[in-house]
Amino acid sequence: MLKSKCIALFISVSALSMSVRAETYPSRPITLVVPFAAGGTVNMMGRLVAEHMGEKLGQPVVVDNKAGAGGAIGAGFVAKAAPDGYTLLLGSMGQAVQPLLTRRLPYDPKKLVPVALFSTVSNVLAVSGTAPAKSVSDLIAYSKANPGKLNMASAGVGSINHLIGELFMSRTGASFVHVPYKGAGPAGVDLLSGQVQLIFANLPNVLPYAKAGKVRLLAVASEKRDPAIPDVPTFAEAGVKDAVVESWYGLMAPAGTRPEVVKQLQDTLLTVTRDKRFIAQLAEQGARPYPGSGADMARLMEKEGKRWREVIDHAGISVD
């Protein structure tokens, strides 16, 4: 009898121990899906935050680039993944505007939940070294006098690069030929070679080229000049009003992920944004920490959606 009770107790304790171990998170590597090609700012931010999150969580955070459809392919992959906290999305403004671009989005936006915000970067107007413009006014004047001669690169139809370009054209009357790529990285390569003449890019994506004198930065889409490029005027200073656009980055998870896991990820990310080494690494790339909760990110996405609907409708942008 005693032996039977001991066996039963052992089995009960073992089962409880197994249950506790099963609930421990994370107990294996986490995949962070970056929905754009390698080489762009989204990819850069993803790899940087993955490194720091892995250190804090005690498990590797592995970046997986799934580019295409303006970020919708990668977002769709995460939206359909198991809600266990092991497949996450590097979220950006793209998740706010994608539902406005098509009626055939390959995923349900409600299947993704915001986790936290972690960084922000300025957007700049960059032109190739051979572009016939040394200022914003030069560029506008040339485009009006030479319609169809200036090619504008972007990370894809409906990407932030594309939307800022459309906003700029609507504010100034300039005219550019839009050339979409699968990411800002490939677009930047063609900017260097002169295949395209300009791009409205995240600062980190073109800062190294500007420092090397390979591209020119004509203006920054911020309220104030960026500390990383203090000699570059804001759009307002260059004569273009109401064109302030900051890009931001955060994490998203599949809907249904356990609240305690989302909370753990949020707390981890907010801790990362206070890390001095992380802040210094962001500064090296022309970026800044931008801590925010999942609720903050949800409100920001709603605000961005309302803002860009007017631009999208005016320019007739669609991926259908």
C-alpha cells in the first residue's frame, strides 16, 4: 500500500515538474520574421534588436527575411503561425497601411497583436551622385521641366518610401517615375549606380553612402534637424510644408499568444531600449530608441492608418 502511494506521489510530482517545464518561456530559439529583403533599415533594426533580446531572454532570436508584397508576405506568415511566442514579426508602418492598399490582403490584420515599440528613425530625401539637383528646389524645378526623367526608388508599392514620395509630389507638384523594389537594400544599390535618381529613405539605409559622398541628402522629414546630419535642412526649411514622417519599429505576435508571454516580450523589449549599448548602436546607424507598450503601438498604428488613407486615395495606390 505504502509502495503504491509512493509511486503515485512520484508520478504526480513528475507530471507537475513536466508541466512547469512545458510552460517555461522561452525554452528554444525564437524566429523574428523581417518582412523585407536584407540590406534595408527594417532588416538592420531587426537584427540589432534580435541580438539584444536573445541576450535578455537566454535563447537565440533568429532573423528570417521573408520579403515581398510590400511586407505582406512576411506579415502573413507570422499571422498564420502558431501563437506560442516563437514566431514574431518586425512590425513597422507597413502593418498600418497594408489593409488600405488591397482588398485581397493575404492575411487577416486582426491575427497580429502589437507587442512593443523599440526604435524610430528619420526619413530623408536622398539623390544619386549624378542626379541633376543639389537642393530640394533644384529637384522640383528639374522634375517639372523634364517630366518622366527622374526615377524614384522604393521598397515596394505602398511602402513608406513610396508613400512619402507621393506625399512630397502632392505637396510640391513635382513628378517622379516610381520604381518599386523588394526592399530598401536593393533600391539603395541602384541609387548608388544611378539606375534610379532618388529615394525617400530611412536615414540608416543611406547614411553610410552619404558619409562616403556617394549620395546627397537634400532634406529630412522631421520637425527638427537630425543630430546625425545637422547640416541637412528639414523639409519645412526647404519650403515643403506638412511633410513630417518618422518611421518606427516594433514587434508583433500572432493573435492568441498567451498574455503572459506577450507581457514578457514587451518587458524585455522595453528593457532593451534602456540598454546603453543598444542606444549607442542605434545612434551609430542614425536611429533612436522609441520605447512604447503594445497599447501604444496599437494607437500609433490606428493614427498612421488614418493619416495615410488620404495619400493612398489621392494617388490611387493599390496592389490589387
